Amino acid sequence: MSSWIIATGQAWKLYGAVAGFTASLGLLTAACFSLASSGRFFMALAACGLFLGCATFVWFAAVLRCPSCRAKLVWTMASSRPHSSWIIDLAALDRCPACNRELDRISRPQP
């Protein structure tokens, strides 16, 4: 995990996204295993897994922001970088792509 996420007090958002994506993967896995038995729960489990995965991404894209300019960093990185490397680039950020301020030197914002 990148130091700017910890320094700005946003690590809980990353943990929440990991939990949401893990639960989504669990539901999709359960949907696949349900096919081995009767398969009656396949559509419900698959739909819930897909919905949870999409909702988690939308939430994560909306809440992880630059503490200085409030730019949505997940969406900025996901829409401007290759699909195979945007999350690595997000973790390695040292400056906000919108305002160019150093991210790891900004202290946690006061509520």
C-alpha cells in the first residue's frame, strides 16, 4: 500500500474496497459451484456478485480523493491508464494528476 493512502487517512477506504471485491468474488464462486448441484441459485448469486462488484468499484472511485483538490483519483487513473496497470500506478502516485501537489506530504484533513 502506498504511503499517501496511509498519510491522508484513507486506508480504510482501500480496505473497504478489498472487502467488497472479495465478497463479490465469493458470490460469483458460489454461483459457479451451485451449478454442480441443482443450479437454482445460480442467477441470484451471479447477479448479486456482479452488482456488488460494480457497486464497490463505483463507491471506491467516488471516495478515494486527493486531500488538496478533492479530485477522484481512482477514476482519474482508471480512465487514463491501461487496464492492466492503473491500480499499480494509483498506488505509486507521488503527485496528484489534477493539481500536481505531493500526496504523501499532505497531512490528514481535518473533518
